[in-house]
Amino acid sequence: MRSIWKTVGALALAIGVSVPAYADEHLKMDELPPAVKQTVERETKGAVVREIEREDDDGKAVYEVEYTKAGSKWELHVGANGKVLSNHKD
């Protein structure tokens, strides 16, 4: 009987900590979908891109880009379709 509860507990733990395959996946500019890449290049023109991540927001991919422009840190969020969701100083 104990082994059944150990198995159930292990399964519950495994299911509880599972995350989507692309949760907070770090990407390079050339790995972005074309629409997202075009938007990121336009919005960060003249800036230094520090980090790009693909995140899951209620089952939808959102691309978060951290960049520095004119000495200020910025954070850009772009939807999978290339639409700017937000762009603000961090």
C-alpha cells in the first residue's frame, strides 16, 4: 500500500512542476519568427539587445526583449503575430 502512495505522490509532483517546453526559453534574434523579428528590429533600432525570451502567457507565446537605449534599460513585449504588447522603461 505504501508503494502505491509513493507512486501517486511522485506522479503528482511530476505533474505539478511540469512546464511548457518553451517556458522562459532564451532566444537569439535569428531564432525569432519573421513578424516578431521585424518588430523587434524596428522597436530596438539603435539599441543594444541584452536578452530575448519566449514566455507563455495564458497559452500564448509572448516574446520579451530586454534592451538598453541611450543609457536606459527597456523591456519590450511582442505577440507571436508581431504586435507590440508593451514597450516601457524597466
